[in-house]
Amino acid sequence: MTGGTVRCWGSNAFGRLGDGTTTDHNDPTPVPELSGVAEITAGEHHTCARLTDGTVRCWGYNGDGELGDGTTTNRPTPTPVPGLSDVAEVAAGTFHTCARLTDGTVRCWGMNSDGELGDGSTTGRPTPVVVSGLSDVAEITAGGSYTCARLNDGTARCWGANRVGELGDGGLTGLSGVAKIAAGASHTCARLTDGTVRCWGFNLSGQLGDGTTTSPLPPTPVPGLSNVTELSAGLAHTCALLVDGTVQCWGSNRWGALGDGTTTQRLTPAPVTWC
């Protein structure tokens, strides 16, 4: 928005809308005393913003330290992440948060029961820690209990939970030409430089788009999908923006998430229907 301000709406449990209250809002409500915002990201119950000066503010639930302020106290207003600067990107998972710095390294904080912080332990961290052995990172994405990174050489790395193949089931070693990566709750999709898409992980709702509900799966092509420019993964569905400006989605459609005018699950990409 103009001036880099933020508006939030919906459930305000734990103060995740950032207006200093826990009152739900049906209309976009300003987040006070927050400006210069370049990017926002939302987890299960918390929200974070990257400012143009390279710092980060977070608010909402903090029971696992996902706000990064060194405490586990919920914050209903934006709170600085101390000691964190030169941030180029921020990504919120369910109960953890990660930041990519301008030098290509990554810091993470919050819940770490599955190793999603990437520091070689399973100890939760209320302040940012370095992701071990990772550099030259171009993009990050945070899933339910895992995290993935796209490197400048077009490869991908994932770490954390791997109960349903979130980490690629060994198939990431052969994946190259990655231009975009997006994590859902337990699945991940990557756009390649040729405009095609590969997905891996949990597939119970068809969120991998391969026409089956088989899971876990290693990186698997989404058949019939090409000319993709942008990609986004939700809880159990995925959407892709094509070069012609159309959007195709697949996976769970329980609440009409796929935008095709139905609530029918789609195992392969289906066009979003515009009114």
C-alpha cells in the first residue's frame, strides 16, 4: 500500500492482526505505527513484515518463539526482531519463521521439533539462528514444519519434517533449473526455468497435480502445465499463474479454494473461473 502500510482482517486470536487488540475484524484494519513495509508473511497464528530498511517486525502468537524477540510472550502489535538486519526476504511457517539475508545466508527462529530451523538441533529458538552449511540462497519458503530454499545455481534444499516426503524423498539431488519454490503445509512445488512445474510431498488432496492422490512422492511433473510464471502453495492446494494471465489451481477445494465455481477436489490443474 502507499507508504508501505499494512491492513489486516479476519480472526485476531493472539493479536495476529497487529492492531493491539484480540478483536476479530471483518474489514481491513490498519496495523498502527508500521510503515515502510516491503513484504509481509503469515504463519498459523503470527505475522511478520520485512521493512525497506532490512529489519523485521513480527506480531501475534509467540508460544514457540516464532516472533524472534527472545521471549514466548504473545505480541498484539509489531515487535522488532532484535539483531536482525540486511534482510532480503522473510517467510513464516506454521510455528517458525525464516529470513534470507542479502549475503545469501538464512536465519530461522521459533519451533524446531522437526529440525525446521536448520541449525542441526531440535531445540526451539526464540531468536534467529544461522541455518548451518547453507549459502548463496536466492529464495526461501516455509512449510508446516519444514523449510526449503532455492539456490542461485537453480538447485533446491529442504530441511525439517519428512513424515510425508516434505524433503523430496531423495529426489532433490536431481532437480535443477529451479526458478521459484513454494511450500504448503506438507507439500512443495517448484517452477523450473522452462515454465514447467514439479511438486513433491503429501498428496492426499491431489495438491501435487499429477492426477493421483499417491504420496509421498519425489519431485513429480504436473502434466499439461507449461508457461508458468508464478507459483503459490496453500494448506492442501496449489495455484499457478501463466504467461497469458490465466490462473490454474489444483488440490483441495473444500471451501472453493480453487476458484473454479465448485467445491470439487481437482487432481490436475483447473482454470480459475472469473466472474
